[in-house]
Amino acid sequence: MKSSYTGEFNFSKYLEQVVDAETIHYIGSVVAVRGLDIESEGPRSVIGEICTIKLSDGTSILAEVVGLNEKIVKLTAFGNTKGIEVGCEVIASGATLRVPVGKNLLGRTVDATGRAADGLGEIEPETYYPAVADAPDPMKRMPINKRIVTGIRAIDSLLTIGKGQRIGIFAGSGIGKSTLMGMIARSSNADINVIGLIGERGREVLDFIKRDLGEEGLKRSVVVVATGDQPAICRVRAAYVCTAIAEYFRDKGKDVVLMVDNVTRFAKAQQEIGTSNGELPIAKGYPPSVFDMLPKLMERTGTNDKGSITAFYNVLVDSDDMNEPITDAVRGILDGHIVLSRKLAQAYHYPAIDVLASISRLSNRVSGPQTKKACGKIRTLMATYRDKETMITAGIYQKGTSPEIDEAVDKHDEIEQFLMQEEYEISSIGDTLARVAEITGVPIPEEELVESPALSAN
């Protein structure tokens, strides 16, 4: 008798699932443990693949494949290696790190694997994004012609940034990088913030979330955390995880601000991994993999045909040397840099932005003609004053000798007050440009206050 079920059910979709199912698990065993570095014989795997190490007490530890040498697989653990012994089973997952993403991430803090780290329960993902991915097709990147308003006068006037631009914030320790990042996160006109705290002190994480970001800022933010005491692989992967989360929201048509604090600790974490994996250093102890990873990570931001990621990368400048390898490499990749000055910070001038040492390469593209004229005049006045500062402060310069120097001296205090701003003070683009017009005497029309003033002028 012929079954009627064959006519009622379509088995094709179930057949496809059976054909696609991974029925073979590749297994190896630990042969050596050195700190956080683990060597195993097998399993069959690829670089970047996630493996599970089974411990004798029934628990398990995640690890990532970072090197291959014939039958030996080199792994780095995502946690403490306590309990791992020779002979522990290593099971390949068949996949690289995937990040759980979705709208439920907003207001949450996650770890270097994208899992909840704030004690508020698990986060239900909508889908998964690969942590390591290619940059958008350059032919599909939309042009940058809209400005992002940060609420910080020095940036919104003299260092105007476009939506989709990538900017580095360069400074030595203790000059205000994280504070500046918090100001931008609270007051920018972006839809969503994604913030990566990489290699930070444990104390600073909650301090940043509660004090710098605040309750209102957190509501439209996702925070990814990998503290300095966590394994190097966590500090490296945290940068990729926050980039993947930003990519998800960009693909949803959002204008995203991505902040990574900081790139130097990301580079030092990769230095640890590369050195332990046998790479030879090429620049002040940094192996080649560091300089290979930086552009691949940063090129993933910017615009695509759906939305934008405006990226701010904090760079801790070793010994305040702007030519040290990481600083020099990052400066060459990005679309501009904001330099924070220790001298200004010591004079209690905050934010301590050295305007003349900073540049936004897309500023002219997202500013109106009158705005460019007025801001250019302020820069000229600042440069004139700095060039003659020794003569002016020593009383050598005699007023009336040069009209240009006289104007620079007359406007100096007014410009300094304009550039200084309290931490929780937000300046609208209208107020900022009104003060620029007042200082310079150059009128700025209302049509230059819109998102795309350069387009409005044409």
C-alpha cells in the first residue's frame, strides 16, 4: 500500500539540512602548555578557528588557533589555563569567531566573544556576524558629504568630521583621551555608539560607563570590554567584535560612531601573540602581523551603500613620541588625527586639543564656504601667535609693528576661551559657528548649519 505521507510532506528542506549538517568532529589532544599558549596534536583546523578544550573536571575552555606546524596546532586560550593538562581533548568547532548581534545589544556591555558581561542576563541575538571580515567593496562606498556634530567646539569648527570618516585621537597617558571619547559619545548626532574598551584597568571600565558615558549615553550604546588582565587574544578579538557590531548597525541603515580605546593596547596584545608564535620583530619589538592587522581592521569602518561608521581610534603615544611605530602606522591609515597636548593639559586647558598639530582631511568636504573662511582665519591667527609667542610673552614685540600680529594678540584670549569646554557642556553647531563668526567677523549663513553645507552651497 502506497503511503499518503509522501504526497503531503515536502522532504526537500529536511534533506538539505541533513546534507549540510557537520557530522564529523575533528579532535586532538594537548601536548604542551606554556602560560596561555597551548600546543596540541591535532585537530584538523584553520587559523582563527575556535576550539573547545575539555578539562578533566568536566568543564571546558575556549581557545583560538593562532599557528599551525605540521601536526602541531598552536592555540591561545580565552581564559585562565588552570586545569589544562597534557592529554586534554581539543575539539575543533569548524568555525571562526562569530558575534551575536541585534537590537537587544543596545544598553548592554559584552565581552571579547560578544556575550553579556554586565550581569543582566543573556542577550538574545537576531543573527551572527563574523568577527574577522573583509572591508566593504570600495566601489560601493557612498561619498562622505555629511558632517557629524560632536558637541565639541574645537572639533565641530576647526576639525570638522564627516559621517563615515576615521579619526585618530593621539595622546600620551593621562591627557584626556577617554574623557574626550565620553564627551563625543554623549553629545554626537550619531544614531548609535559602539565603544571598545581594550586593555583598560578594571577600575576604569565601570567608571567610564557610569561617569563618562552616563545613563542616557548608555541607552544608545554597546560597550565591548577586554581588560588589561585578560589574555592577549581577548584584547585582540575585542577590537574585531566591536567592529562587527558596528557593521551590523551600519547594515541596518544607521549612522554609527565606533570608538576604540585604545589601539596601542590592541597592537601590544597582538605583539604578545605574534612573539609567542615565533614571529620576528621588525619595529621596536612589534612583529609584522601587527602592521598587517591594523589596516584590515580600520578599513572595515566608513560608509557602505546602507549606512556609515564614523570611527574614533584612541592611540596611546609612547613617551609622547609621535613617530613611534604604532602612532606612525595608524596616522597613515586614517583620515585625520586629533593631537592632545600635555602642555595644554598642564595649563588646565580642556579638551587639550592642539588644533595646529591636528587635521581632518575631509573638513573642507563637509563645511560651507563661509565656515571654511572663518575657521581658516582662526587657524591663521593661532599660527601667527604661536610663531611669535616668545617675543610677545617676553615683552619684546611692540604693538603696532605688524597688523597681523596685533590682531593675533588681541584675539588670543577670546580664541582660547572658545576652544576650552567643560566636560558636560554641549555646544550645538549653531552656537559653535555663531561664536566663530563673532571672533572672526566673517558672517556664516544659516544654510551652512545643515548636515551637508557643502552640497547646499552648490
